[in-house]
Amino acid sequence: MSARARIRGEEGSTLVLALVMVVAFGLVSLAAGRYAMANMADTVFTRERTQALAAAAGGARWAISTVEGTPSQCSSAAPTTLGVPPLNGLDAAVTCENAVNDAGRTIKVVSRAGGRVVRAEARIGVGSPTPVAITSWVTGAP
């Protein structure tokens, strides 16, 4: 076989090898891009959930602090809605109810923000709006 025939038989093999490499690189790039997009979406979801939970917790703390300073804010046994300023850019809906017994008052606070809920219960001593002891703190989805 002459050198010229051998060269003609191998013509195009470099092109095939180059195409295989381009396709392989493209598939790896596609997989990396999809992974990055999924990771970014998960990060956004986690951040929004954390902000909502922090806003709901802030609403509960705000309500306990408000009732501590102004006991008349939550003086009914029926749930009372308290106006809360926006927290973390979210509006928190806060309700409280009051239960009076020999040990003092127990207020129950439910705070909702961005699909998250915080339930808190605080005990306020007899004859004084303070000290407040938070007896339970539950967080989660509605």
C-alpha cells in the first residue's frame, strides 16, 4: 500500500475525534448548567423561607413585647389581632389571646408571615406586666 493510499484512508478521522470531543464537552457543560440552576433555585427558596420564618418570629416577639408594655393590648380571652409593622419586608399577621389564672396571665401569640407560622406562649406574673417567661415557642408551616 502506498503512502498516498494510507493517507486517504485516514482522512476525516481527526474531524470525527473533534466532533466527539465537542459533543462530550457540550454534555458536561449542559449537566453543570442544570446543576447550577437547580442549586440557585434551592438557595432562593431557602432564603425566602428563612426570611418568612424570621418575620413570623419577629412578629411574635413584637407582640409579647407590646403586651408586656401595654397589657390592655391583649386583654380579651378571644383572639385579638395586633397591628405589626412590616418585618423583613413581609407583613406579619399577629393574634393574641389572654388567659388569667392564679399565677397571672398567659398570652398565646400566633404570628404568620410569608407562609410560615410561629406560635408562642408567654406567662406574665400577677400584678405586674413583667417578668415575661416564654413557656413555649413552636415554628413551622401553617
